[in-house]
Amino acid sequence: MNNKKRIEFDSLGSKKIDKNKLWGAQTQRSLENFKIGSEKIPIELIIALGQQKKAAAEANIELGVLNRKLGSLIIKACNDIINLKLIEEFPLVVWQTGSGTQTNMNANEVISNYIIKKLGGKIGSKEPIHPNDHVNLSQSSNDTFPTIMHVAINELSIKDLIPNLKDLIKEFQKKKKIFQNIIKIGRTHTQDATPITLGDEFSAFCTQLQACLKRIEVSKSELKYLAQGGTAVGSGINAPKKFDKVFCKYLNKLTRDNYKPSQNKFESLASHDPLINFSNSLKTLSISLLKIINDIRFLASGPRSGLGELILPANEPGSSIMPGKINPTQIEALSMVCAQVIGNNTTVDIAAANGHFQLNAYKPVIAYNIIQSMNLLGEGINSFNINCLKGLKANKKIINSHLNNSLMLVTALNKTLGYDNAAKIAKKAFEENLTLKKAALELELISEKNFDKIVDPKKMI
């Protein structure tokens, strides 16, 4: 193994670095000082960081503070970060400085050394490209990192989460249509209630998810406003006038959405309310999904000793000891995803609440948890949709049996016989294990003809 080292310097002195790596002294210090966990800065943030550095270089060129030749070299290096050709050069963990400074410097050092290497110079010399003076020009970690947080999360929502959620809604809408004429017993308090259609039940799922989608779309609209241009504390020190607007102009050529400068950079550095709001929309989606998939789980319970009204696709054997057992595995997987997302949201809430003065110093963990939640939800929803919902079927025989055996059909007699007499029929039927019709006739409260006319599930939905 080649363990040759090179020496680089930063403001604290010298550092030995693997000669095959492009990062510099500050990245190396972070690697040595924060040997905590295995959670690396997400790829989505690295891509956004490449986009941010490229747009910053282009803005600096236009505003006349960066030499066009040097700026062009930075832009080319950023392209390889965006295309993930340099992803191995970003080794830092989430558990670092709360501003993300070391990840920002990781990018600055890699871009600088990448260009120097291309030019045949001495890596680490900072000539002719300096990581701070050129790559980080007009920027601070304090405005760079919140900018890439917004960009990475917003772009990921557009690319994966929202399309997968829309596909799930479409499949529920298909099921609602297929099931619209299947009359079944409704349930409240997990007990029998008056009839509905299976389509009615699935229409509730559709509306619930559509509302979740709208909340996500509304909350993500706040992520279009960026902190870039605020530099260290929000005042914009060391950045030229209009840097924020010119930066967004170039960034928007690289992204799916269009971004604008934040109206108050002080707020954008010190707090992360838009991200809290977005994270909470993911939590609400998880809560809604848990309700929906638990309903499906119980409606499909059995196959013979449960409700058995739905039939799940058989994807794999469900037991190592019980032959023929099929379990709701996709539901279980998505349930665990939802539990994780709800926990991640709590982390985001605590982290966002603990910013101090002009900076929230929990940025990496906020970004990490939201990005993980989005990836888990997007993939979990897609897996459930393809492997469970699409193959879901109604067990009409069981549904009809449950409907006809329900005592709550007696509710239809309220208007004719009154609540108390209808209750007598239900009580007698239950205690003597009779049908409602037989109980009603034995009590001589109604004729058979009128009973059949009134107690008709088709008239009760």
C-alpha cells in the first residue's frame, strides 16, 4: 500500500495528507478530529455544493472580482463535483462543526488542488488558485451551507419524492374506481358501523395523500429563497453588491427550480424555519401513510382468522417455520420508514430550536435528517406502490359476508321504528345469534316486506 504523504499548511500549521488525495489541511484536520459515526455528508449536498461553487465563480467573474481565466478553471472543476467524478474526495462525516465550515473548505481545497494538479503545479501550494481567496471568494460557510441545504432538499423533492407520491396517489385513485361499487361494512372504534363502499374507504386515502402532497409543495416553496450573499453574519461583508442576485441567475441554469435571494439574510443564517416547516410536512405524510397502511394491513389480516377483506400480493414466504404464511412485508417496511422519519423530524425540531444569535450551528444534522427522510419516503412509497398496492385485490365473498352479518344495518330502521326498538332488535340478534331480520320478526316490530325494503345496504351508502 502506498502511504506516501505530502505536507500542506493552514492557519494552524502543517498537516500530513495522503499524496493521492486532493483535499487539504482543513479537511484532514476534520477527518482526524471528528472520528464519530459513519454518517457521511449526503451526496445530494455535495452536488449542490458543486453547483453553488460554480454559480459563485460565474457571479464573481461577471461582477469583476475574479479573473476570468481563474474563474473558468474553477467552473470546470465544479462540473466534475456535480457529476460526482470527485465524490471520493469528500470524506467528512455529519458530526463536525455545526456551520458545515469543514465541508465548505473540503470543496474549496479539492477545487483548488484539482486545478493545480491539472496545470502541473504543486498540490497544496495554493498557486495559482487559492481555496479561500479564489474558490471561496464573496462567500462564507455561513451562507454557503444553508444555501446548499435549501437547494439539495428542494431539488430532491422535485426529482424523487413528489413524483413517487403522485404515482402512489394515482394508484389509490385507480383502486378507488375499481372498488367503487363494492359495498362493505364501515367501522368506527374498530367496531361495526353503517355501510360504505370500498371505494369510499379508498377515497379517504386519496384525499389524505393529496392533502399531504399540497403541504409538501407549499412548504417547499419557501426553500427557493437562499442565504447566499449574507456571508458571515448576514450583513454581506466582503461580497460585492448584487452578488446574491447574480449568483441566483447562474445557479438557476444548473437546477430544476428557480431560486431567489432571501429577503433577510440575517434570518436565513440564524434560523431554519423553512426547513422545519418542510420537515414537518414529511412527518405529516408519514403519519398519514401509517394510518392508511395500517388500515390495509388489518383489512388484509387472516387469511381465515382475520378480517380478510383485502388480498395482498404474495411476494415472498412469510415464515421460516410456518409453511404457506404470507405477511404484509411491504407495509411493515414502509411503517418502519415512517417511524424513522417521525424520529428524524424530532431531531430537526431540536436542532433548529437551538440556534444562537446570528447562526444556527446544527446545519449538517438538519440537512442529513431531512435528506434521509426524503430518500426513505421516496423509495419506501415506490416499493409499496409497485410491490403491494398495484396487486391489491378485494375479497368480495368475505366483504359480503361481513356486511350481511353486521348488526349495524339495523340503523336503517331508526326512522321507522325509533332508536329504542331498533336497539331491541340488535340486542336480541346478538344475544341469540340470530339474523337481524329473524330477530325483528320474532319481536313483531315490522313486517318481512317492510324489513327487506328498508334494510337494504345499497340504500344506506
